[in-house]
Amino acid sequence: MTDKIARSWWPDVLALAAFAALTVALARGHLLDLDQRVAEWAFDQHGQRQVYWTARVVNYLGQGGQVLMPVAAILTFLLFRRTRSIRAAMPFAAAFLLTMFTIGPAKVFFDRAAPRFPGPDKTILFNPSAFGKAAQSYPSGHVANAFVWYAVIALLLAALLGRALSRQETLLVRVLPVVIVFITTVYTGFHWLTDSIAALFLGLVLARLLERIPWDRVPLPAVSQRWGRPVGL
């Protein structure tokens, strides 16, 4: 049953439909009060300095450029050094391009300010008062990047280990970091609750897309047999 679900496109379709429905609801003014109440509660908790700074630190688990990409790059290098095959770099390259052309443009297009924005109507999408980096809150890049890059990290780890990750290892690598990033992103006030929920839907689709690619069988024209050998992905 698990393999059947993994191969099915229905989870992807449902996640995309959920993302679209949530986006339409926000654009029509729904759920904004919920976002505001959750953000106000989170700000009220920031007086607990040890909890707040712990959340700030572990939230770096969702930092794409500072944490996730360097870790994935190190694993990619280790796999390439072992196999001498350019296939080792394909998941990293695909994840980079996929997130750059989906998550980034979405954040710019929806033009939503973050909870810390000092201007008016900060909960709404397409905020005319916010622009640039101050209007890139929806969906949460932290959560979506965590979903995608930990999927890549899991793929690379499995290839390096020469076996599939166990259930416990999968939970540790794939699930726990995303849960931590989701909670801390909302708690610290970096994103609205619905920003992170939307990122879960989008991240799920992107991660499953990456996992569907048969990396060891992707045609590589004009590449020698030596540099295009399978690497166990």
C-alpha cells in the first residue's frame, strides 16, 4: 500500500488543489483573522527568551542557502568522489532549479508581507503597501525548502549508504526537520500560519516530483559511459 501511494499522482493533485484553495481563500479575505491571532499569540510568547532563541537557532534547519544547500553539496561531493559520475550532482541541480523557478516566483507574485511588517493590511495577499523583500512571505520559503532539500539529502544519504533509509532514519531526516521548521517559523513570527501550511502543500509536490525521477536511468547524450554510470540514486 505504501509503494502504491508513493507512485500515485493523487497526493500531488490533492496537495496542489489544497494550495490553490488556500490561496483563493486568502485572496478573498478568509483566514486572515486566524493568521493575525496566531501571530499575536506567538509575539506574546517571545518574552520567554530561552525558548525564543532556541526556536531562532533550530529554525536554521530551514535555511536553504546557509544550511540545506551546503549540506546537500557536501553529500553530492562525497557521492561524486566515490562514483566519478555526473549523476551524483543531478538531484542537487534539479532541486536548485525547481525551487528557484517555483518557490521564489510564488513569493514575489503573491506579494504578502510578514507578521513583523509595520505597514497596513499586512495579512493580505497582493499588499499594495509592501514591496521587495518585505513582501515575500507567501508561501514560506523555509518550510518549502526544508521539504525539498531534506528529500534530496535523504536520496544522497541512501546512495552513500548503499541502501534505503529505515523508517526511523526517514522520520529523522525527512519529517522531523520539516516539523521543527514549520513550528519555529510560525512561533518566531517569520511567517503567518497559512504561509507555512501553503509551503507544506507546495513542498510536498516538489519533493515527490524529485523522488519520481529515475536518476540512474536519465539519458545523458554525449556523456561517456564512465562519467554517466549509475550511482545508486
